[in-house]
Amino acid sequence: MSATRKGLAVRLGGWSIRHRKTAIVGWLLFVVVVAVVGGMSGSRQMTNSENSTGDSARAEKILEDAGLQTPAGEMVMLRGDRPDAWRDAARDLLARLERTGETVRVQPPVRSEDGREALISFEMKGDPDTAGERVGPVVEAVEKTESAHRGVVAYEFGDATAQHRLDDMLTDDFKKAELTAVPLALGILLVVFGALVAALLPVLLAVTACVGTFGLLALVSHQLPLFDSTNSVMFLVGLAVGVDYSLFYLRRERDERAAGRDAGTALRIAAATSGRAVLISGVTVMLAMAGMFLSGLMLFHGFAVATILVVLMAMLGSVTVLPAMLSWLGDRIDAGRVPLLNRRRKKGVHASGGLSGRLMRPVLARPKLFAAVSGVLLLVLCAPAVGMKTEQLGLEKQFGSDAPITVAYQEITGSFPGGPAPAEVVLRSDEVGSARFDAAVADFKKELAASGRFGKTVDVEAHRTEGVARIEVPLAGDGQDATSRRALDTLKEDLVPRVLGPVSDQVYVTGELASSRDFNDQLKTDIAPVFLFIAAVTFVLMLLCFRSLPIAIVSILLNLLSVGAAYGTMTAVFQHGWGAEWLGMEPAGAIEGWMPLFVLVILFGLSMDYHVFVVSRIREAHERGLTTRDAIREGIRTTAGSVTGAAAIMVAVFAVFALLRMQDMQQMGVGLAVAVLVDATLVRMVLLPSVMALLGERNWYLPRALRWLPNVSHGEEPVERPRPPLVGAGR
């Protein structure tokens, strides 16, 4: 076979083996340099306008252009055991707040209808982005006031306290994820390979890929600002994909060595088969992730860059550094064997497939039955998704009902509806501060009071020099329910345009509920083009890879079933609460707004790992002369161990995120873990072989009009004479 006929994976593997020192040291130096440089440069987070869309984004942009930051608002509710019992505590608290030196615009107490509660509102001084770091003295002042006045209970809620608790939670949770996911992956790999060195190698490659991507993302963030959760998402995807790619490659090399191949030949076959599958899978995943660029939300642009970079790093490491390491280690890859776990095959004997081999007999004997049963089971899993409800989950839902901040939110909302989550009217006008403008604002307040759908404390903040005004309007209800939504509709569709429109050049409504609605509206617009893009990309790549129209179509349908299973599970657990208590989780009543689109793209990409790997082995066996049914049996049997190990690692990594405290991380973890588990078992081991068995030789059908497509080999290239080992192999 001439050099020009070698596949890219073989050429990359051959170069790495011949220059293994350069490949290994170069990789480590690159990772260290980008991590250090990225850490020194710092990363930039999205501004409020960049993280919003629609009218909410326009409102935030007006404030940012005027150099006005929305201050970090805080509120404290004092509740006494009888009417007006809170008054002494309120005076004490006002004095303590002033002494902290961190508060401004402290409002006098607002009395509730029954007189037992009072609400004190104020703002934190300085940059709202750092308010969480400076809120400590304020929290301490509230706690001391509560301790000093028996019979009075204090509840504090606001941007600064939420930011403070969120930062602590994210830091703790991310450390927990790192410290749990990596040992889990290592433990599963120990079971798969039965040797410590073989288990460590994929984990080390995946971790270095993630570390390098952290540095690259920090640099990229100065051009494309990132969302808070982007690094967590990148780590989750990077660890799962990085370990999987290395596992596929290493497992094939071990299989070939166990079959009696010399070290060089085993590496060449691994590169030509699993290495090629890794490249195809990696490119497919990256192109699928690129679909997020079609979204109108910058949040998804950041997710796209993060996942593409980490998949690229993992893919490159697997087809370059891994073969170099395997060449250097040789048979030392089996060092540190665990006696009870090591199942190294005897020379010349491939894996029997164990359970998968036994499963294939009934599946291939009665493919119609197994296709029907597995299809029905998958549709049952998908069914709850029909009633999926999405929203941008507020912090009170993210933290859980037992968290102090959630309790405070609920108590304040119960006594002062709309207070913790008001709507915000932002307008630009040359008339700000004029008599005509003041009259319009006065009329606006009267209309709000007359409608009965808004709270009492309407706060107006006018900036005459900048020509900008900001009006906080408490909504009736709890900030998310039907009452609040009707109030928002009244505000946006009637009161704001009718009363404030005549004195404003631009006027928009933002706030938690308005922002959530704008976000959901944008997502509904985005999901169709994103889906069409990734479906088209997957179809074309599968067509090019396998030269088969049926396999390309089946790939799309199977991926849709996996995504549907994820949607259905998330809806059942986190919206309806089915099984949530058993899982130790708490339903939020809705799915986080960005989750459906994100899960769609991630699963469409990750599902291709197993699909390409399994179908490649089936096609490889078919090209060797086996019938389609025998090729299916051979392909499933020989890939079962790798797919099972890879799936176990992905499920374990995603399950770690399901155990974190943030609601969106839990939803993502559960959805992805269930989808991968279903995909690697029910879909790839039952539905895929049964459907392919039903299609028979039609699996390889290609219309005459498409027969110009290149015929890509799926196995070891035939050779006419013995080949010497690749230079340096096994030394």
C-alpha cells in the first residue's frame, strides 16, 4: 500500500510513532503553555445584554451604552409575632446597614397588609458584578439584628446574596465533579483493561485535553464572552469524549495483540480502523456542535466553541499522542495488572462478546419482534416530552426549596407579591427629567395602581444627563405564575406603549419573567434550523462514510429516539416529579430554557461515537465477505466490550453532574446519562442490529446517482507482502 493510499489516521499514527518524543513532549508543552497563558489572561463573562435576547437585550443595552449598570438590589423582610412588632428591629437594621458602608438608596420599611411584616429595600454600592464578594457585612448585619430582637425573623434575598451563594456552590460543585468523575472513569477503565497503566492512559489524555481547552477558552472569551456554566459543560463533554476515543483506539490495539499480531501491525490496524472511526466521530461531533452557531443566543455560541475545542483536543490526542505512548510502552501497557480484573485474551482469540453474543442470537433470529418491542419502549420513554415546559429557572428554583435563599424568596413573595422579581422598564428619551416626562411617569404609576395587577413599591430612577430612566414594577403573583404573566402582558402590550411611549424614543421591558419569555421565544425560533443543520450534517457524513442511504437514514432516526428519551426523562423527573424523590432530587416544575437545544446537539454528536464505531466494524466484517447477518453478529460481538466500557464512563461522568446541587446541572446530568445508557444498550445492541437484520443486503443500497461517492475502506488495508513493524513500535 503506497503512502498516498494510507488513511489520515494511519499517517498521523505513523508520524507519531516515528517521532514519539516530539509528539508526547510537544503535546504536554502545548497544554501547559495554553493553560498558563489562558490563566494569566483571565476570562470574560457575558454582560446582561449579551446573555439576553429580544426586548430584554435591548433594555440592557440601553443601560450599558449609557454606562449605567443595574445595581445589585437587596431586600430584607422582617416578620414579627404580632402587628408592628418589627419596628424596633427595623430601626436597628437600618442603622447596622449604614455602618457597613456597602449600601445605598436604603428605602424606609414598607408595611404588609396585616402589619406583621415589613420590607426594607436597598442597593449594594459599587460594581454589581462583584457585589457577591462584598455582601458579607450586610448578611452579618441582618443576622445580628435577628439575634438581637426576639420574636422577629429576618429573610434576605437579592442579587448580591444570590451571587455569593451561587459562586460558592459552583466552586464547590465543580471541584466535586472533578474529584468524583475522574476516579470513576479510572475505576471503570480498570475493569475494562484489568491493568493500571492501560486504565490511566485514557484518563490522562482526557484530562490534559480539558486542561488545554480551559486555557484556550480563556483566550477565546476576550472575543466571545462565556456563560458561567460553559467550563463545566466543556469538562463534562471533554472527559467523556476523551476517555471514549482513547478507549476505542486502545481496545482495538489490545485485541489485535491478543490475536497474535506484532506490535507494529497491531498499531497500524488500530489506526486504520478505530483511529479512522475516532476521526469520523470527532468531525461529526464538531460539525453537530457548530449547529449552535445558528442560534440567536450568544450562550450557545460559547457552548459551541467550548465543545468543539475540547472534542478537537481529545480527537487529536487520541490519534497522535496515544499511538506514540503505546509505541513507547509496548507490552508495558499491561503493567499493574489487577488479578481479579485482568481478562487479557489468549493469543489468537478475540473477545467472545459474552452477554452481547448471547443477546444477538434471539435478536437476529426474530428481528421484527425485537425491533417492535425496543421501538415501543423508546417511544414510551419519549412520551412525557410532549408536555415539556421550558423557562429560565430563577435562582430560587436553581437552589432547591430547602436553601435559605429559596425560603427567603418564597416568604417575601408571599407577603409582598412581585417584590423579589420585579419587571423593569428601561427607556431612552431626551425628555427625561422634564415636566412632561414627570407627568407621564405619574400617570404610569396611577395606571399601575388602578389595574390591580402590580405591587405597591414602584421605584423610578431617572438619569437626565444620559437621557435614560429605569422603572421597577413589582408583578402580582410569584414572579412566574399565570398571574405574573398576565401582569407582564398588561405592562408590555398596554401601559408601557400607551403611557410612556409618547415621551420615549425607545422603551423596553426586561426583568426575570420578561427575559425568560424572550429567551424561550428565541429558542423556539432557533431549534428548527439547528436541528435541520445537524440532521443534514449527520446524514451527509454517514452517506460519505458508509456509502449507504439506509444507514444514513437509520442514523438520524436512532439519534432522534435517544434525544427523545432524554427529553422524556427530564420532563418526567424535573417537571412532573416522577421518581424525583427516589433519585434524591427535587422537581422545578419546568426544564431550564437552554437545555432542550443543548441536549439535542450534544446527543446528536455523542451518539455518533457508538454508531460509527459499531457500524464500522459491521461494514468491516461485511467487506471481508461475511453475509450482512453474520457481519452484524461479528460487529456487535467485537465492539460490545468497548461500547459497554465507553458508555459506563459517559453515564458515570454525567451522573456526577446529576448529583450536583444546581437544578440545571442535575437536569443535564440525568438527561444525558439516561440517553447514553439507552443509546448504548437498547438502541445500539437491540434496535440497530434488528433493523439492519430486517434490511439485510439492502443496508448497503446506494442510488445510482450517488455511486460517484468515494469507496472508503473500513478495515485493515490488504497487503501483498509482510510489513515490518512501524519504527519504534514496542520498544
